[in-house]
Amino acid sequence: MSRDHAQSAETPFLELLARGASADAYEQPVLLARAEGGPAGRIDALERAKHLALRVRSELEGRRRREAELSALFETAHDLAGLRDLDAVLRAIVQRARSLLGTDVAYLSLNDPERGDTYMRVTEGSVAARFQQLRLGMGEGLGGLVAQTARPYVTDDYFEDARFQHTGTIDAGVRDEGLVAILGVPLMLGHHVIGVLFAADRRARVFEREQIALLGSFAALASAAIDTANLLAETRSALAGLERANEIIRDRSGVIERASDVHDRLAELVLRGGGVHDVAAAVSQVLDGTVEFTDAAAAPEYALEASRADGHVVRHKDDWIAAVAAGDELFGALVLRGHPGLDPVDQLTLERAAMVTSLLLLARRSAAEAEQRVRGELLDDLLDARDRDPRLLDDRARRLRADLSAAHVVLVARLDATAADADQEAVARRRLWAAASHLAATRHGLAAARDGGTVLLLPLEDGDEATDLARRTARHLGRAVHEAVTVGASAPVRDLAARPDTVAAAHTEAGRCLDALRLLGRRGDGAAAEDFGFLGLLLAGDQNVPGFVERTIGQVVAYDERRGTELVRTLDAYFSCGMSPARTKEALHVHVNTVAQRLERVGRLLGDDWQSPERALEIQLALKLHRLSAPTWH
């Protein structure tokens, strides 16, 4: 396929990407080419371009979705910072939750302590009046289960789910609305559930983990809005009975303005791509103190767990601790140093900063995981899809800052320890893959999980050897996962985009090297295939005889094929005659000078040490294997 064909095949799909066309539209260029009776080569090129464009479209949609989710959360947090109307904020939260999760209905219920039940506060997308006016007894329905356990619950089919108490009133309202799949997350103030935020569909649906976490984030913002509204209500009530009303108003206004200021700063900081430490610096300025982000291990354990449990800052000596967490995952803490007296709204500001920090960490991790997946997909294509367009492979590699034209080594890494059960083994493999992906990203290489282990494709630096790279990789991964990791490496390979089949062959070679290391008891070590020579054939399964012959005498065989010479025949006769040139010339019926000239040429092709005992043994074995595989060569 010519470069012009490839470019012409890509053009219609680039135009579709540019105008944001639907997925169905990507079939049209292929269907049109077939209808016009276009050549098979162009149709194949259009098919490949279509699949690549759809993958790019999917990736762009995923990024747009993640950006929309973060933008909606930060917009809601900004609304909360300038809270004026609680109902407006709650309506915005429910509307954004429904939009981002793509559900038919979203709604929010609040508990009524005086009547001892719960009621609908805000609905979005609801069409049934009875559903919008529901009042539920405590403990009834899916919302009652959420309120009792303070945990999210999801049902794929509400009427078939027996985990919660069904009542006639609730079921009638849900049936009027036509709901089937429902997700509910708790609204928490401290240890208390004050209500439930729901997202629901009128068809069976499985809510993904990320969607549950996203709705939980909106629930946290709704709880914060209610908490802030309660604080403001308490402030207004106190002002009515205090002589120092004006002073209190000024003080509270100043604190609220600081909270609004910090949220504005955080929103701006996130939008321009700031990091965790930038958040700490911004909060430090607003609170007039020193705020630091620390790992969970460096924070006071009791205070950290208390903050994580109730979602509020906790005082520890003269410091304040705010846990940075998302769901059950604990990232660390924001610590305000040496500030024993802290206004409640300033405490809330520190809590909101911790929430924004957790969102930043989740976003950063999502971006890193996306890059890891892209690197793994490229390596999988190099290993499996040998008919890929070299130019497209090069383009994908350049976007990952990898150079496929440089010399690379394929490495196969596996953990040596045996896990107690399948879950522990899966966790250990994920740790190995994460460490390998990080190493590949820093070394401008590629990594993918494969066959119970990890495969890496790393560039070989000048003066470096495959063996050295294998050993360094084994040590690095072992330290990262705190377990012994064994690494087998291939010989260096080049021009991978133009010759993708060499990657698959190198992967096989590296796997045999790994098998040889483990059979020899060298677990936790690293080595390259060339370190074992023909012993690798004896130790590893699925012996690669052609590969061994090619590495050992391939240059001599190729020279004979190009020049029509008889170097292989001379070399075989030389060893058969006890490495005696005189007896060799008799066996070949040529002059002794001819033998000497041919052996000199062999030395230039194989290296000066070709007659050393170890090399001579390997060469003789390669000659025998070559003769057995091609019995007519001599």
C-alpha cells in the first residue's frame, strides 16, 4: 500500500473526527468505496483507517467525559463557595449528576427528624406526580438501606431485588415513574446520614465503579451545601440574640469571603493544570498558615483515621489534619501546622481543599492509567498484529516519546513468589505491571501485561548490553514490588515499525531466557538469551533451533547465499578434520591456501574468537542443526 493511498484513506475519517460525527458515520467511506468497486487495497486501507479513527474518537470522548465530570464538580464546588440559595445549589447538583451519569432520572431525599421519615427534596427528569411527593418511612426501600448502612447501594432491577424492604407506597411510586435500575449514595454529616442522592434509569443498567464514585462526590458536595446552609442559619439565629451583631457579621463575612476566595483560587488552579502542592500553597495563603500534603504513613494515625471516618478536620496538638480520600482509598492528608485556633468555616475550607486534592489525585491517576493502557496497546500491536502500517506505528510511538527506529530489547518479567490465593496473586501482578509501566514511561519504552507476567520494550543506550539492562530491570522491579522478580531479555532488535515480526520473535527468545534462568535456580536475576548460547536450547521449552543457528552462523550462511561461496561447507570439513587445514584441503580437494583464505573470511564474519573452545562447540552444534534442517546444503 502506497503512502498516498494511506493518506487518502485517512482523509475522510480525519474530517469526521474534526466535525465530531457519530460512530455510524465512520462506515460511510468504506461502504461508498465498496459501492464504487474500488480496489481491494484502498478498501483495506479505509478499514484500517476507520478502526484507528474510531479508537481516537473513543479516547477523545473519554477525555471529554472526564473533563466534563471534573468541570461539573469544580463548578458545583464554586457554587457552594458562594452559596446564596440552598435549593438552587441542590438543584444544580442533581441536574449535573443526571447529565454526567446519563440517567433518565436523578433525585435527592432528605430526612425529616420531626416526622421521623424522609421526603423528596429535589427531582430531575421525573414525570410522575406521586413519585415526586413520596414520603418514606425510615428503613424502607433502597434509600432506607443506604441510610441504615451509610454505604452506596445499587440495584439492576428494583422490583426483583430482595435486599431491602418493599412497601406498597414506595413500589407504586417507583412503578409510576417506570424506574428499573437505581443507584443511591448517602448524604453524610459526620457519622449521620441526612439523606440520599439517587440516579435511576427506566431500563436495566449496570452502574460502573467510576459512576458510583462520581455520584458520591456530588453527594459530598450536597452534604457540604446543607452543612454550610445550616452554619449560615445558626449564624443568623445567633446574630439576632447578640449585642455584638455587627462585629460577628464582619467576622463571619471575612471568613466566608476567605472561603470563597480559596475556592475561586482552587477552581482556577485546577483549570490551569496545577498540582497537589499548589493547592496546599493556595490554602496556606488564605488561612495565613503553613499547609502541607503528606503521605498517609507520615500523618498521625489516630487523627487521620478520625478525619477519614467523619469527613471533617481533626485537631492534633497545635495542628489540624484533613484526610485526603476517595471512597475507601486513602491518599494522605492536608496538615495545617501550628494553628491551634481555627474558625469553623476555615475548618470547612481546609476540608474542601482536601476534597479538591483527592479529585486532583484521581484525575492524575486516571491520566497515568490511560497512558499506560496506550503504551500497552502499542506493544500488543507490535507483538500480535504484524501487518500494521509502519507509519501509523511510528506516529503512535512518537506521541509516547518512543523511537522505534532505535535499538531495543524485549524483556519478560515475572514474580517468583507464589501467592497464597488467586486474589493475592492478581494484586501482585498488578503491582508488577504498575512498576513496569512506570519504568517504561520514564525510559521512553513500552510495557504490557501478558501471560501472567509483564513484557517491556526498552531502548538500549550506547555502550549498554542486553544482559546489563535485564539485571538492572530485575533489581528495579524487585525493589518496587518488594518481591524477587526474574527478567529474561532478547538480543537487541531494530527498526521495529518496519519489521514488527522481530518483536514477536524477540519476545519468544526473552521468554526462553526467563525459563532457563528459573530452571537454573537464578530467580530474582536477569540475563539475555545470548548469555546461554546453545544451553538455552537445552534448558528452555519450545526450542528455537532456527534462531540459534541464525545467531551462531547466520552471517556465514548469508554470505554463501549472496556470493555463491562454500564457507559453510569448508567450516564443517575443518571441524570434521580436527581443525587441521592440511586434512581439510584433502577432504575438499582444494589448495591449502584456498582453505586458509576461506577460514580467514569466516573469522572476519564470526569474530576473532570463533575457534575458542566455547565458540567452537556452539558453531559445531549450529552446523549440525543446519545440516539436519537443510540436508542438501553440502
